[in-house]
Amino acid sequence: MLAITLPMVEHVIALADEAKDTEDAGQLETYINGLTKDQQAELQALMWYGRDDTADDPIPFAEYLEFSTTNLDSVATYMGEKIIQLPGYLREGLRLVAERNEAWESAE
């Protein structure tokens, strides 16, 4: 089972969209800090996946997730700093995961 759900990702997108005009990431950061480490890792990996897409030679989502689980320092602050781009990154990440039929599981 996935640690993070589509409604959780959609909520993060909504919080970021609401905060874009003010660039006040407080509510977003509070919500992310309330997530488990596994949920934070998946959310961060999804953001990176949507941000870094290289269509010619895509990096599998599982590799982003593996890297994310070892880089969980200040995820909420890190994502809050990207408040303006965050909704687009997450939407693109969701689209790519669905398009490429990639599972949200760790690389083995």
C-alpha cells in the first residue's frame, strides 16, 4: 500500500495554489510536517519526478523514491521554498506516474 494517497497530494497542491499569491507557506509546511516520513519521502520524490522529467531518458520513479528516503531533512521547508512551482511539479509527477504506469514502490 502506498504511504501517500491521491487526496493527500491534491491537498498539498491546493494548499500551494492558495499560498502562491502571498508566498506564505506556513499552512503547507504544517501539513507536510504532519505527514509520516514515508509519506514525506513519496511526496518529495513525486515533486522531483515532475520537476526533472527527461523524456528521452527518464529516471524511474522508484529511483527518486529511493534517493528521497535518504534525504528527508526539512522536507516541509524545502517544498515550501518551491511554493510557486510546487503545484506544477506535483501535477506533472502524477501525470508521468500514470502515463508510464510506474508503481510507487522502492527500487530494488
